[in-house]
Amino acid sequence: MLVSQILKSKSDDGVVTSQPTMLISEAAAELSAKRIGTLVISNDGKSPIGILSERDIVRELGKQGAGCLTQTVDKLMTTKLVTCSRDDRADEILQQMTEGRFRHMPVLEDGVLVGLISLGDVVKARLAELAMEKNALEGMIMGH
């Protein structure tokens, strides 16, 4: 299965992006309000420069305490982005996410953000693919 197929199966709400100057407290409120786990950080809403997750915020709260909430997201965001394209295979993305220990990956086309896939999206797609394979094999065995 390709990343493009995963994106088609998701709701088309777009990717939530935020400015690097947003406060961590505002980012936390945005994550909570939208019930999402990650914000893609971008100056123009198209080209990602970083990513900020719930984990990043919680980790920093554990280190610094509530004082980190007044910092801007560019101080906490991950800037070494791992991205993919619509033509990448889901099983390869799953391996990258597992090995890299991250749960969200921006999807880029010609350097422009076209989507965001989560580990859950990839696992769901892979399970659906395995179920189809199982049904096809059962049909072959049963002679259908």
C-alpha cells in the first residue's frame, strides 16, 4: 500500500500548521482543542521547518516545569524532519517510524506539505491490507 492510498482514506481536514513564534502554551491548547498529537511548524503553511508533538511538550515540562510554556515552539520543535512522499510504501514508513521512535510523518511533494500520516494511520492501512490478503487466500482455498 502506498502513502497516497492512506491519505485518501483520511478525512480531508488538511494539516494543522503553526508558526515557530507560537508559545508552547498556545501549542498545547491547539493540540487539545483539535484533539491531535502533533503540529507541523511552518512559516508559510506549506514548507515544514519542524514538528512539535505532545511528547515534546511533556518531556520539557518534566525537565523545566511550567516555565517552558512561555517559550516559543521553535525552541522545542524537532528540526531534523523525516518526511515521505505519496509514492512511498506503507511498510517502509512503518519501519522508519518504528526504528526512529516517532509517530507522525509529514508527506511532501516538491517540498510542499500535502499531508501528515501517523503511526496509527499506517498500522490501520497495513491491517486492512492483511485482511484483504487473508480473505483472498481463504477464497482460493475454498475454491471461490
